[in-house]
Amino acid sequence: MLHVDSVSKHFGGLKAVDNVTLEIQQGTITGLIGPNGAGKTTLFNVIAGVYAPTSGHIYLDGEDITGLKPHQLFAKGLIRTFQIAHEFSSLTVLENLMMVPAPQVGEQLPSTWLQRRRVRQQEGRTR
């Protein structure tokens, strides 16, 4: 599902990530551990498109996604999450999860007024 091939990220003379190769199979849970400053967050940011790698390639389901921006990766189903999630406290868990899929018709204010039926249909499919 996700294959990181010889990825490096350098900031000037600092090698934050140096020649990392790993593979994560669909349906598995994988942890990445290491001391502070080991490059874990930088690697996540490279995979998630926040930083372009200095070298190497990243593949998602066999497609080379190296250097794609976060919004492009989101459209392909890859998104970086954070340790502290910020949910909408006034919404249920289901309603919070329904906020994730993009693009949604109801994200545009005029659509919420002029395309109510389409918004409801899309919400029904998402639910």
C-alpha cells in the first residue's frame, strides 16, 4: 500500500532523514519509534507532502506520489493526522467523521441555500 524507497530529507548540511526504506501493507498498524530528533516527524511530513524529499521516492498503491502536495495526497486517500485531534465538540462522533470527505457540496455557502437537495443526498451517501 505505502512504499518509501531510499528517502532522504536534508536541510542544508543537516540530514534529518537519511536513506529510509519501509513498506506498510494495507490493514496493518505500524509504529515508528525513536528518540527526539531522530527524524520521525520529518519523515511523516515528507510522506504527507509537507516537504519534498531531497532524494528517493514514495509510492501509494504502486503510484509514484513523490513531491505531491498535501491536498493532492488527500484526494488520493493519504492524509497526515496529528497526535492531538481537534474535533467539533458540539457534533457527534459520526458527524465529525462526516466532515472528512472532500469535496462536499455543502462546503460552499451558496450551495447550502440553492442546492439543498444535493447537499442532503451527499450527506446521506456519506452517512
